[in-house]
Amino acid sequence: MASNSQARLERGILAGRFALARKDFAGARNIFEKTINRFPTAVWPRLFLSQALLQGSKDRAAAEQALREVLDIDPNNRDARKNLEILLKRPSSPSRGKRP
């Protein structure tokens, strides 16, 4: 049986994932940030936070920070390493007003 703490962590992750599925990126970000504050060494909320940041606000810097924090906690995390590599290879969006 999972501990009460583990159950709260899982509820936070699940609630955030439901928000992501509904494309409520701001809500997902809020849920994942609160979950991270309660469980600072948890990896999964940070991985999902990076998704919410990239899909919703397109905040590459914050997504990169979330992925780097995952790697600080778990240096061998394949998902974070792969996602960070993809993020860093992806060109930045062109500024408005500039034409190719």
C-alpha cells in the first residue's frame, strides 16, 4: 500500500496530466509547480512541467530549467536527457515582424 505522501504525489501528477490532456497548460503548470514545491526531489512532476511549459507558454528557458533540475536529481534520466537534447537542437522561434 502506498504511503499517504506517495498518494498525494500521484494525485498531483494525475491532476496535472488531466489538465495537460484538456490543453489547460496554465492549470497544468500551476499543479505541477505546487506538486514540485511539496515534493522537491520528485522527477515526474518536473518532466510534465516541461511539457506544459513548451506546449502552453512556449517558455523554452523554463522548460530547459525543469529538465536540468530532473538531471540534477537523476543524472541518468533518459527522458529528460532526450527532451533536453531535442529542445537545445530546436531553433528558436523567429521574432515577430521578421521575415525569413
